[in-house]
Amino acid sequence: MSPHDMTNGASKDLRCIPLSYSSAESESSALSLVLALSPNWEHTEGKVEFIRFTDGITNTLLKAVKQRPGYTEEQVDKEAVLLRAYGKGTEVLIDRERETTSHSLLSQHNLAPPLLARFANGLLYRFIRGKVCNPEDLTREAVWRGVARRLGEWHAVLPIVTTKEKSLVEHGDNKPTLSRSQSKPITSIEEINAITPGKATPNLWTVMQKWIFALPNNSEAERERKKILQKELERSVTELGSTPGLGQDGLVFGHCDLLSGNVILQPQQHTNVKTSKPSIEDVAFIDYEYATPSPPAFDIANHFAEWGGFACDYHALPTRSQRFAFLIEYLSSYTSHSNPQISIPSAHQLFAEIDSFRGIPGLYWGIWALIQATISQIDFDYAAYAEKRLGEYWAWRAETDCSRANEGKEIPLRERRWAQESD
């Protein structure tokens, strides 16, 4: 199957269950979905149980297990099913058709668990055994080297897949808008894709363009902020949109959300063979909602930003020496999984590109958080988080255009840590 066959094929061949998950009737609706997928669970011995992992605006994630008599935990996990239900309003942020296509593509390359079925407001797929990382785990050498290896494989083997996205705002009763009073009710795909003419779409830049178009503009302050962010996106695309990088036209299939909770430490394979080499964790990546063609420098810089977690602990960010060692591991993996005829940049070149992208994750997640502040109902201060992340972007700009130095201001902690050679 070619990458182009995947455009509409992922969902075409996937089983569709004509049921929905309801948070108001969580267990009963989840049970109906799981039994529709595996009818034998209803008629064989052992209770069906549900374990809740997350419950937020982005998704609800439940693990369904069949507690068969005499089964070990590993045997139970082998047939466990994950139920992922979409949060209300998230179509503004996430293209669910693209997520399904991405998951199918990853599964075909053994980089994601098998996708079992989709239902009206979610997906069912196989469970991955392992430990979910926390931000502190990402700073451990055995873990970050494992992440570098897996990310190098992702970027090397996964083809760029384009999908036909829907308009941001559609006619009908279920409009994915932030406000009914928006002055411009329809944004076309052509308007979104115009930010990067000639490049595969969707991509990192068109996703941000879609989000900016979706920002509310009911007040003068909202309209002014929207105008500023649009200008900064255009500026960033002009400066960074043609970065050579790796892959097709400088783009790879990026995860674009490699925070600690999306990195799984898989069970170690025990062996009697002794080696002097330090152990490196075998990791897997989960949650492909934001996966899209991206400059590799963004995907890596974004992961480095996640070493600080949601608390944005800048003391935890990797130093220059750690980032370079990560890149050596990453490029070794990328090379081993690539076509030998492909030209691969040096670690020094990619290091410089990541340095140039270090402020873009702040712009990306700052815009995202502004939308979340409008639609989310979970207990998290998205407005404050937006200011924090956008502040990273502005600090990077002030450093690169020398305005911070010219004004005699102190170097912000994040920029100071980024420039630090080692601990």
C-alpha cells in the first residue's frame, strides 16, 4: 500500500460500531462498545472491568479487561482493550479523521498498537504494557536515549500522509466554532493551507493557522491578539518554513506531542548475556492526536520543552551537551532505518536547526491553550498556561533579535538554561 492509498483507506477498512460513549453513563456505554467488539466476553467466565486513565477535554481513556479465572496479569493485558472517547468541542483542535489515519499508518509499521474499531465518538485499540513516564523520567539518560532511538525510527520509516481535512466551520447544527457570533463563519481549507503553498498538508504550520482562525474575536482585545498571533505565524513560516531538516521537503511524520505521559517504558527483555554498555530503555509512543508532517527540529525541540512538564520547570530542560548527545543517538537510529541513498545532515546542522525552533513550541501550545481556555471544562488554568507558553516564544524572539540585550534586561531562565553547556 502506498502512502497515497492511505489517504482515505485507514477508516474505509476499519470496523465501525454504530454506538457512542457517554460520560454520563460511562460504564454501561463502555461495556456496550466492548461487547460489540468482542461478543464472546459476554458469554465466557470472568468479569469485564474498566480502569480509567484520563478524563479531560481532549479525551476519556478507559482500559477494558476480561478477568478470566486463572489468567496472569500479563495474559489479561494481552487481550485488554483501550477505549478512547473524544472530548466535546475538540474538533476545533484535532482532526479526528487524521488521527485515525495516523494510528493506522503507525500500526502498519509496528509503531502503535493495533486499531480495532472506531465508534461514533472514539476509537478502540489494543493495550500496550509498560510504565507511563513522568517528566523526571525524561531526564534519565536511559530514557532519553530510548526516546531518541524511537523518534529516529519514526522520522525515518513513516511516509508523509496527506488527508482531506474538513473546513474549520461547516454548515449545520454541530459547528466546531468557539463562538456563534464570529464575523467570519467559514474558513476554507484553501485559506488554511495558503500559509505553506506547495508543501504537503496538513502540516505543523497549517495546524497553527487553523487554530488561529478558530480563536475568538468578540472583543477588541481578542481581535488584536489574533492579529498579532497571525503576524507571528507568518513571520515564523517565512524564517523557518524552508528549513532543510530531514525527510520530504524538510518534513517528517512528527508526533508533535511527546510529553512524558505519551512515552511508555516497555517491559525489559531479560537476558543472561552480560554487556558493558549502559542499558537503554525500550520506549513506545502513544496518543497520536497531534501527529502531522512537521520539521524534525520542531518535534525534537518540542520534546525537549516537555522535560519541564506542565509546570514548565525550566531547570529541568536539557543542556547543550545533553541535546547534542540526544541528536547523535537520534541520527544513528534515523540512519539505520533510512534508505542509504538519502542525504542526512550532520548533528551540528540539526543541532542548529533545533536551536532555531526552540521558541516555536511556545507559540504552538500558547495558541492551543487559548482555545482550551474557551472550551475546556476541566480544572486547569489554561489561560495562565497560554501566557506562560507564549512568554517562552516572546523571550526567544527577544533573544534572537537582541532586543532583550539592547534594553539591558536579564536573560530569562529558560533562555539561560538553553544556553548552558552542562550541569
